[in-house]
Amino acid sequence: MLEYRNLKIAILGGGTVGANVVDLLTTHRRELEARVGAGLEVIGVLVRDPAAERTPSIPANLLTTDAEALITAADIVVELIGGIEPARSHVLAALGSGADVITANKALLATHGPELFDLAAQVGAQLYYEAAVAAAIPIVRPLRESLAGDRVRRILGIVNGSTNYILDQMDTEGWDAERAQVVARELGYLEADPTLDLEGYDAAQKVAILASLAFHTHVPLDAVHREGITTVTAAQVAAAKAAGYVVKLLAIAERLPAADGTEGVVARVHPALVPRNHPLAAVHGGNNAVFVEAEFAGSLMFYGAGAGGVPTASAVLGDIVSAARRHLVGGPGVAESTGADLPLLPFDRVVTRYQIAIDVTDRPGVLATIAQVFADHGVSIETALQTVRPGADGAPPTATLVIVTHRAEESALAATVEALGGSDAVATVTSVIRVEGL
């Protein structure tokens, strides 16, 4: 028997995720209420156009364009508008009124997270955001709660399903990038303007959130090094496959030693070669996965659907249940843990490996010259594979060298590539890609 009053829930945004949240919350209302111990009542859905078609449909009596009235009347506000404004203003208004807020808005959290969390702490409200990273995959709550007593050393993740689908099709089907992008758009993985996905912005927003959680330190979006997949070619993917690797767009956040011997944090997004025996290599299609390396718990992997209306709605419903239970128990919300305040280190402090492909003229002394370039920059060669091609019309033969380095600092590796480009022994540096997960 439910004795607590109905908790009033406002949904801001009637798009795919919002419509699915309303549908699932309505369909499974009795079951969810039994888990909470109180009634759950959707009091309205904020939309721009009440006449627009929606799938699933939303009852017309719930649709409203009056944000202020809806927010003021709610105990729990679910923000599913996306973008910065008006989402930021609505979330601030909701927190200011004392309501708990649930959001799936990664862009908002990555750019205005401290402002929102500070206000929530001031008024004793709670800000939930499990759906903001990797949709249905439970990663925010494990980092926020389950691993709160551990020391996370590194996060290695595939957090953008659109780019993972494209790279996966290039790897498994042999498609070129253009064809893979066309099909991805047809399937709804890519928007009309795919820049957010292809250039790594979406992944950068997500890794900023994950890094802040994992290292108890605010990591702003502009501190994340970002590279997209627009430079990845079918030839690179094929060469990686032949060498036992797969190309993935990785989001990485890790602790590294600072110059003074203390620890700092670096967050980055870029394409990388992953060995085929690594768990992340088996993440196919539009799925996401986050690989966490913790000092006490060891290696953990979280895998599943990283996008879509129903998977994202699942994460939102989980936060609604958590928020509703908190209302019954009472007390202030749990503030974000950013007290570690670790320094943010520059990207050139990252320690990684490179795979470098270069075209050279096949003549005596070339290998020695190239090896000396690596030695001059303190970079050690792990493997080198040479493929020789006969020259055309009496020209001397040419060769392609594919070199994989040992681990070295990013600054030394980048300087090595620059020096190779200026060497008389090198015709062209044809490909440079980092190697992770070894």
C-alpha cells in the first residue's frame, strides 16, 4: 500500500527520448511505484510544438509550452532538451526551486557542470545524469558510488556509437569511409550535420564527465585533447587488420606523474589501434564500452547500447527511481566529489605508442638514417616491417616502412614524426596513429 503522496514529475523535451520516458513510465507505472514506495505522476511534458507528431505518442493533455509553471509544480524535473540553452536556464530554475533534476545532456554537464552542481549543493537538491554518458550502460553510478573508495588509474572507452559503427564497417566489410558514413546516416546514427560525432566533440564531452567523476577533479571540456576520425582511411584500417589491430575512436582519461613527482590528469579523444585480443576490439556496430582500470578492483568493463530512445530512457528511469527514493528518505542530496583537485596535465605528457608508416627510396643507409632519427629523440623502435616495390620505368625501387614504437611521451613521438618529415631519407610520412591497450 502506497502511503506517501504522489511525486510530481516534469519532463522537459518531447523528442525520441522524452516520448519513450513518458511511455515507459506510464506503461510500467505500478511496478515502478512499488519499487519506490510512492506514486509517480507525470504532470506535464514541455514541448515547442504541441501539434508535432511523436513516436511513441504523448497524451495531448500532458503537452505544454509553459516551462515556468511546469518546473515550479514538480518534485523531479527531467531535462531532455539537449544543448546549452534553454536547458541550462531550466535546470537552474528547477534546482533553485528545490527539485531534483535528471538530465541526459552531456554538452550541458561538460560546459556548466560546476555551476549546476554548486547550486544543487546549496539548496540540498540532487542532480542525476546516468543517461548523459553511454545511454543504458551503467557507468556514472559505478564511478560515482561503487568505486568511490578506489583509485581509478585509467578509463579507456568507446563512447560514440556513430563513429564505432563507421570504423567497424570499414574493418569488417572493407567499406571506405564515405560509404560507411552514408549508411550510418541512413540508419540514424549520424545527424544531417555529423561534425559532433566525426570530429570527436561528442566523445570529448563524455570523457570530460567521466574524468571528473573518476578522479574527483573538475576536468573542463577545453582541457580534453580532441581528434576525430575524418583522417582515418580504408588503407589504414586494412593495414591495421593485417597487423592484428582494429581502429577505434577512443576516449581516454588517466592519472600520470606530473613534473614535480605528484599526480595529474590527462583526458583525450583520438583514433587508435587496439589489439584484437583486447576487450574493446570486440565492440561492434553502434555499441559502446568503457574499460576501467582501478587500483583495488582491477580491470572492469561496461558494455551495451550507447544510444537510442529506449536505452537512454532506461537510464533516465533508473535515475527517476533513485530520485523518488531520496524524496521518501529525505535529507540533502549528495554533493559531487571534486576535492582531489588534481592538476590538469598537458597532452604532451601522455605516454603512448605510435605506428608510423613512411615511404622511402630503397637504397643503402636509409634504415640506419631513420633509426638515428628515432634515437635522436629518445624513442625506441619495437617493430619495423618493410615492403619493397619495384620502381617504374627504370626508377629505383621504393619501400614502405611500418614502424611501431615502444612507449614514449607524446612530445617525443610528435617531434620524431616531424623530424622524419624533414629527413632526406623519407619521401612521405603516409600514416601516423597511436597504439593503445597493449
